[in-house]
Amino acid sequence: PPNERAKQAAARGHCEVEAIKAFHKQYSTITPALLGIKEDVQDQQGVIPGGFAIHFVFQRVPGYRLWEDHVMPKHRAQPHRFFTDFTVPERDQIRESFNKGYRELNKLGWVPYYPSATKLIWDPIASKL
């Protein structure tokens, strides 16, 4: 019932949203460009009355996703390669880019709360993660 779902609505914003806004304001070069954001609180007819409805539009990032998402290849929006499919020199280059980006993230004042490789995209042309 809607009244039960309303009890589960977050009482405050999410740290991920705040981080994305901060990256945008700080002109981050290690995250996709934020093109637009819309934040609303759902009304009583919403899926979770009183819950947040947040929509982001990001710049499309070229390259290969490094994580298996179990989506059929023809339905993927992003080309995909496992990290281990790359040669050792390529993997070393990816690791170096990751370390550089992680240090940059720290300089911006952020540390991943749940660090994982699920959103990493490697652009071999620009040598950028």
C-alpha cells in the first residue's frame, strides 16, 4: 500500500546526488559531464509517496565497460570487454589511469562509499578511465 511505501521514503538527499553535483561544480575531468538534473519529491500518487525522484542526463562516454552486466550484447548501450580480456600492458595502463583518477577524486574531497568496477569505462583511444 502507498502509506507503507511512504514510510520507506528517504528523509534527506542522497550522498551520490551531492557528489555528482560537486563533480560538476568542480569541473571534474574524471567523471562524465553532467548535462542536466531534475529532482522532485513524489506526490501521493507516486510509487513512493514523499520519496525522491531524481533524473540525471550525462555525456555519453566512449570506450568499453569493464564489468559483466549480464545484458545480451545486442541490448547493451556500451561496448563491453572484461578487464582480463586486455593484454597485460593494456591492463597496466588501465590500472595507472585508475590510480590517477582515484587520487583526483580524493583531491575533490570524495571517496567511493561502495567501491566497485561496475561503472568503469575504459577509453583506449584517449587512454582514460
